[in-house]
Amino acid sequence: MSDDPNQKKGEFSHLAAHGGISMVDVGAKAPTSREAVAEAIVRMSTSTLQKLIDRALPKGDVLTTARVAGILAAKQTSSLIPLTHPLSINYIAVDFEADAERGTIAVRATVRCDGKTGVEIEAMTACAIASLTIYDMCKSAEKGIVIDSLQLVRKSGGKSGTYERVKGEKKE
């Protein structure tokens, strides 16, 4: 939400009055501690997941590479997503939870900063790129891997306060 007093609740903050797009002016906002957590699920066969766990895929250590890719992506978000602000990020973590029975890896990114705008897009970008890296490194074993459910799990800080996704919550 923009700090524009003429903007109504629910309006998009990146739309200019003339109908074009504009970067939100956050200059007058006070910096606050902000955190965002995002998650994506990567689905694959249990045999491919076992190869990943055993580090038996041709491209090597998938999760370490995906972690580094996710961290780098979060740091480059303002270069990748138009109208996002460059941020001084304090912390980025990309973690994985494999479920061998289901053939899934939950990819979770946490990003923190002290700033004038949130880090939700940085956390989601980290998850997306870490997930794509998993796909890239596993595609020689399986082409049908699916990246599913990229979503914001939680965010805190700023004028809008805290948001936490309710387990199972789906948007129509």
C-alpha cells in the first residue's frame, strides 16, 4: 500500500494516475524491521528424490547449489522484478525439507531487512530460483518435475503489520 493519502484501500500502489506504472515513493516512510518467509514445493518421483539425497545426480550437490542460487536471487530481486526497490538485506536463508515418501522438497526462504519496504518479493524470488535450480539439476533424471505452490507464508513489519498464511488457505 502506498503512503499516498489519495489512494484508496485495495488499490494497486504501482499504478500511476495517468494509467501507466510507477515505482512507489517510500522516501517518507520510517524504516522498520521486516521479515518475510516464502515457500514452494518441488514434486518429483521418489527415485529422483533419492538420487538427489544421495548426491548421485550428474550435476552434483543439488541442494547446496540451489541454496546459493536462492540467496543470489534474493540479492538481485530489484534487477529482476520491475518496480521493486533495491534493499539492504540483513539476512537470507534458504532451507529444504525432503519428504521421501511423497517425493517432495519444501523450499523455504527467509529474508530480513531494516527498511522502508518489505522483503516478500525477495523471499519469493529466492524460493522460485532455488526451485528452478533443483529442476535444472534433476532434469536429466526426470523431465516431469513440478514446481508447485509458490507462496508467502509470513511477513512482518511495516505499516500493514504481520500476515501469516493459514494452513491450507487457498486464494480463488
